Amino acid sequence: QVQLVESGGGSVQPGGSLRLSCAASGSIVSIGAMGWYRQAPGKERELVARITSSGRAKDAEFVKGRFTISRDNAKNTVYLQMNSLKPEDTAVYYCHAVLFLAAGTGPYDYWGQGTQVTVSS
């Protein structure tokens, strides 16, 4: 079964840091772009950052200088290092990946189950 499993969410005070991880597992042949999205209550899901298989990253304007996306292709894992967190960063964070599966199928869009990040004093 192909899945994306996220970890690392939680509660933190403003100015604090968290590191999210997302590991892809299953019958995966290769992975294209990976990324992080977030959805706050009452708002639409929005892109936070994404990174290509070659390591080219794109960040949303609201996280520039604070969040860093990276990936370990050997581990099929993408990370999001979040520093200087603000209350407005509070949301459910979702991992996304473009996967190519066995038997030459794909690309397919896969999503993680989401992990809650709460920034509050």
C-alpha cells in the first residue's frame, strides 16, 4: 500500500520551531515533486513550499526566510523546518508527492493524512 506518513506537528509558542517529516512508502518506483500545504479553519488549502526531485525549492511568500523545505531521496522523505513561527501559521499541514508506481504507472498525486501545527502563547 502506497502512503505518505507525516510526523512532527504539535504545539509551540510564537517564535518557536518545529520540523515536519513526511515519508513515502510502498511500491514506489520514483518520486517527482514533493511539497507541503496547509489549511487553517475556514480557509482553503494553500501551498507552503515544494521541492523538485533535483532539489529546486519554491516557497510561498509568507514563509520566506522562516521555513525551509528539503528532501532525502534515498529515504523518500521530505522535511519542513519551520522557524520563527507565528500564530497565523496555525493550521493542518499536509504532505503532497507526485509518485510513479510499479508497472510504469503514474504520475499520481498522493496526500498525507495531515498533522496539526498550533502556534499559541
